[in-house]
Amino acid sequence: MQTQTHQTALARTPYLAVAQVNLRDALAVWRRNVIVHLRVWKMNLVAPIIEPVISVLGFGWGIGALVLGQVAGISYLSFAGAGLLAITVLMRAMFETTYASYFRMVYQSTYDAILATPVDAESLAFAEILWAVTHGLFDTVIILGVLTVFGAATSPWALLAPLPLLFGAAFMAGLSLGVTAHVHDIDAFNLYMALFFSTMYVTGAFFPIEVFPVWLQWPARILPQTESIELTRAFLTGRFLPHHLYEAIYLVISALVACEWAMRSLRKRMVA
């Protein structure tokens, strides 16, 4: 009888973790994160303003002065500006779902308190990813304004630049939360951070991937961060190419897979 009941429960369990997300519960947790953020919004506003200004001055005007002509058909200021925008947003999503999530999960026991309510692990994971994406989009608006002032955004399509960043941030947040769910020592993040910042230099953020040898271009193309950066650059400059459609599809699929893995991993860590 017990075996039959167990089999019935398994049969009723959705195959996809995302199917178990309760949007009302997820939004409640998301609102909690927003309220906490608004308490220190002034301090959190400083970095997204100062960093892009200094980076644009350094990369766009500093290194840009040494670059003769255009890079990939656009000015180096626009080329590096798109990379700066994408990398900053991806980095924000990554930090929100690594150290910030780990502190809420382990040191503050926030996850335990939330899961003691009717909120389930999948809804909690979805809310964490949603908050990371939201925080990344906050930075997108600020940095996009800075790039517009400096002349790096040269197309009206720049207003839609947050679209690829939305899915790029979702991928990075899902991947990072999945990693966090498997981390039992905070020092283990050092390896993950090293991998993230190392791959940053091969994703086409500050120079074209085509300058790499062929054997390095393929791994660079596999990284969803590359697609996020190239699509952001296309929107900033209005230069759309046929292969951007395939990059968009790959980015969306990567984001969905990463988020699914994050939900399953958090349930295994907190409930199983």
C-alpha cells in the first residue's frame, strides 16, 4: 500500500521543476528582496554609476585612442561599451546568486524561514533568480544612460538592449544559484569566480572573438555569455546579422536549462 502511494505521488509530480513554481509565492519572496534592497538603495546606486564612467574613460577613450579605425564595423567605444554593459549585468546576477544567496541560505537562515511557510523550494529558487535579473536590469538602465551620454549607444534599438541581457542574466543567475546549492564552504566560490572572470576575456567583450585561433573560437562560442554580449552590441549599434537569430535561440535555451537546474539543486539542498 505504501509503495502504491509513493508511486502515485511520483506520478503526480511534474517532470519539470519550473512547473511546481507558485508565482504568488515567488513574487512574495521577490518583494521581500526588493524591500531589503530599497533600505540601502543609495549605497547600491554608487557602483553602477562610477564603474561604467571610469571603464568607458579607460576602455573607450584610453584604449580606443590606440585603436585605428573601427572594430567589427563600429567604433571601439561602442564595441567595448556593449561588452562593459553586458559583463556588468552578468556579474551583478552572478554575485546576487552566489555570495548573497549563500549568506541568506547558510548564515542568516533566511531560506529555512521561508521554507517553513507554504513556499516551496522551486518558488524560492525562482524568486532568487527573478531578483537577480531585476537587480541586473536596474544596473542596465543606469549604465545604458551612461553609454548614451558618452556616445556609445548609436541606434534607437539601444532601448531594447535589456532584452538579451534579461536572458543572459537569467542564465548566469540560474547557473550561479545551482552552484551555490552545491557549495558547503564559502571559499569554494573562489574557483567559480576565477572561472567567471577568466572566461570574461574570451567572450568578445573587449575584442572580437575572430582574433582567436579557431580552436579557441569554438569554446568561446559555446559560452552563453558570448551570445549575450554580441546581441547587446547588435542592439546598441543597430547592426543585426543573420546568425544573431541562432544566438538568441541558444541564449534562451541556455537560460531555461540553467534555471531548471537551479530549482532542482536548491530543492535537493534544502528539502531532500
